Amino acid sequence: MGHIRFRRYNTTMGHDLTAPAELSFRRYSVEAISHAHDFDQIVLPRRGVLEIEIDGKGGRVDPGSAAVIPPGARHVCAADGENLFVVADIGAALMAPFERLRERPFASVTSPVRGLLCFLSGEAPGGIDDGVAGLWTPLLLRGLSSGPVAVDPRLARAAAMIETRYHQPLTVRDLAAEAGMSQSRFFDRFAAAYGATPHAALTDARLRAAQQLLDDPTLSVAEIAVRTGHGDQSTLTRRMKTVLGVTPAAWRKGRR
């Protein structure tokens, strides 16, 4: 895991073992943590890439992959740069019908799962309402159980490129080169795997980044537009209005 610093934990992380599910947004640092807990946990991507090792098996939480951590499994994880992940802590009774998910440490983030993640896009970092968690988590488990075992790692590299370089003027040619495919083959396979075109995935990544930065009152809308690859304030405003139905100013006001 590169030059990541290391810390060790052995904790239940404050989890209420009587609850069927607890759901939260979390950020990770370059200082790795190592721990185990006595409940199932699933870590899903929203922004960035999380390097994680589960009982000695290494992998990543990225746009195409979620981590499935069974009870007692020691895991080490860290993320470099801006990141945000959805973490589901799941009780034994809720997990029981989906125990086969424990057979592999990583599961594919399919179109239904991405839809569930988008549903949470308006939530703030931290804990998510128990009512939302109670309805959302069973759908997540069903979506992960019905998905393919893994996304083509070449496509995952391109998806990770979108998540980390969304502020740059990426093209299909750039992404296809990252995946080592022709542009037409890459376009078709990416759309089939992720349920969205590369352009739509890039637009989504940029909008998510803009939503997050709008929570910082010290940044102007124009500066946020530049930082997130929109070019100028008018372009960001048009895209937010089209996709989310609000302007950046209205979004910022509503969050306050």
C-alpha cells in the first residue's frame, strides 16, 4: 500500500449490535488503520479510491468495486487525497440471507447499486438516518448478491481515472488508452459494465465534487466550477439545473 502510515485497532467501532444496520459517510486518511469488528461491514465508493486488505487479500474500493468485510476479519485500509465512502455496518439477522457475499472480499458495484448510492447523494458526511438505513441496506445486499463477481479491471482503471482526474479535460481517447482498448470497444464495454457512458460518468463525478465543495462557504461558485472541471460558473449552473433541478446558489442555501 505504498508509503501509507500504519495504525492498529481492535474495536467494535461503537456499533449497536442490536440494530439491523447502521449507515454512514466516512473519509479515510493516508494513515492506514488496522482493525477487526464483530459485525459485517460493506464499504462502497462515492469519491476517490480506498486501498484495503481483508484477511491478507488486497484490493480496492473504487467506482466498480465494494469491499465486503465479514465479522472477525482483520483489515487494513487507507486512502490518499480527497475521498468519501458509504459504510454499512450490518447485523447478523439482516445479513443471514446474503451470507454468500462473505465468500469473496470484493463485490461489483452494478447499475442498481450505483442507483442506491446516487439516492444518498444529498446526505451529509456522518451518520445517515436509521429509517433510511433500514430501507436502503436490504436493497444494497440484494443488489450486491445479484451482481457479477467482478468488473473488468481494465474498465475499473478507467473508472478510477474519472474519479481522481475529473477536474481535467478527459476524453474517451484518454480513458480508452488507460483501459488499453480501442475507443469503440471501450465505450461499449464501459456502458455495459457501469450502466452509463464515460461522458455521463465524468459528468456525475464532476457534479458530486461540486456538491461537496459547495458546502465550503469560503469558495465562490466560479472557483468551484474551475476546480471541478466545469470550466466556468455558467456551465456548472446549467448542469446542476439540468441534473439536480437547482442552481449552485440554491443548493448551497438549502444545505445551510
